[in-house]
Amino acid sequence: MDAFQDQFAIRVRDLVVGFGRQTVLDHLSLDVRRGEILGLVGASGGGKSVLMRTIIGLIPRRSGTIEVMGQPAGGHGRGAATAWGILFQQGALFSSLTVRQNVQFPLRENLVLSQELMDEIAIAKLEMVGLRAEDADKYPAELSGGMTKRVALARALALDPPILFLDEPTSGLDPIAAGEFDALIKTLQKTLELTVFMVTHDLASLTTVCDRVAALADGKIVAIGPMRELLQSEHPWVRAYFHGKRSQMLQHEMR
Ligand SMILES: Nc1ncnc2c1ncn2[C@@H]1O[C@H](COP(=O)(O)OP(=O)(O)OP(=O)(O)O)[C@@H](O)[C@H]1O
């Protein structure tokens, strides 16, 4: 891998993805730099989740190339599960498993470890996301929304992946819990040198934790850069998104 390739965690070129007659992603290109938190915004139904799911190989592409950590996507073989951790929008913990068993699930699926070592890893991951060892024996139904997201995050980090995919991580959280979760993501990115790819509508997250923001419209990335640059974008959809009435109100309150 050369030094140039080494700068990027994810490289997407000319990606086309569709379902039947519908084209969702239309020759989309995007680079995610190693170690950055990239926020992705776009209209509802615009293809943000489809892009994320295509990168991780859950949706087939019609054409285009995807590289993850310098390797063509799909060529990871057994290593794929350790290349990324994923936090889906619904958090989706297994309701019949305890917190400890949920966090251990990827370990069981991918590695052969003693129960003792798995227990140690589970507690370490829970502490990393701000939970206590006592929480390990709880069931998902006993957790608050914020705790559920933290357990899902601990599970996403179980295999020490270099890349973390987050699909609307603060949705459903109150503003305090959302702010705490954002701060946690930032701390983890710094301490673990993670690359984070985050789909979000949360203007506070975009402003406070994302190093860069990419805007998806008409199946393409139409603007990308630090939030202050996106706010200057002349693209009609980007202007409407950030300078519409609701956004203006929020930005005013954030000043
Ligand atoms: N498995 C699928 N089969 C058929 N169509 C799909 C499938 N997955 C997504 N789509 C379609 O692709 C388009 C993009 O959906 P996607 O979920 O990526 O939007 P999104 O930008 O994530 O929206 P939101 O912000 O509302 O979550 C939608 O029209 C959706 O109906």
C-alpha cells in the first residue's frame, strides 16, 4: 500500500446502486480519511443507509469500486468482521441475551477464546463506553435508551475494528444523552484512533464531533468539507438543508 492510499480508510469511486428501475446511488465517489469522523447528511430516502450498507457488503453494487483500508471491498474474507464495527439505527440488541452476552456475541462468532478472557474483554468494553461491570448481567429491557446505545457501541468495538459505522447514533436520545454520546464518540475516536463514518441528521453532532461533513443529493456527494464550508455551499439542496427555517433556528441557538 503506498503512502497516498494509506491516508484513506474508505475510497468509493463511481458507485452505482439501485433496486429494479430505481437508481439510488448514481456514480457516487467519496473518500473517508483515516482517523476522521465523517458525518453524512442527505434527504430522507436519499440513500445514506444504502451507501453504508453497500460499503459493508450488505447490498450489491451495479458498478464502481470500494476500497476499505486499502483492500477491495468483498476481498476481506474472514478479516471483514474485524475491519469495522456497526451501530445500526435501532441499536438492535438481542433481547434474550444479557448485556455481557450481547457484547461477547462478535467474539464468539469470530474467535476462539476462553470464557474467562471473553468476560474480561466484555467488562473492559463496557467500561470503555461508560457503563459499569454491574450492568453486564442486565437484559436489554432493563436499559435506558442511552445505555442501550452504549451497549451496542461496546458490541461494535468488541473486535477492536479500525472503522466504526454509526447510523443515526443520537436518534431517540434526549439532548443531554445525545451530547454525552457525541462526547463519547469523540473520545473513542481520539484514544483508539478510530475512523468514524456517521449518518446523522443531528446538527449538534455535525457541528461538535464531525471533522468533515458530506452531503448526499441526487445519488451523489454534492459537497464535502468541514461544517463551516458546508454552511457556505451554494448547492441548492445543501443550502435548503442548512439554511431552512428549522436549521436556522437551531444554529441560532447553538451560537
Ligand atoms: N433493500 C431494498 N430494496 C428496495 N429498495 C430499497 C432497499 N433499501 C433501500 N431501498 C430504497 O432506496 C432508497 C434510499 O433508502 P435509504 O434507506 O438509503 O435512505 P436514507 O437516506 O437512509 O433515508 P432516512 O434518512 O429516511 O433513513 C429509498 O427509496 C428506499 O426505499
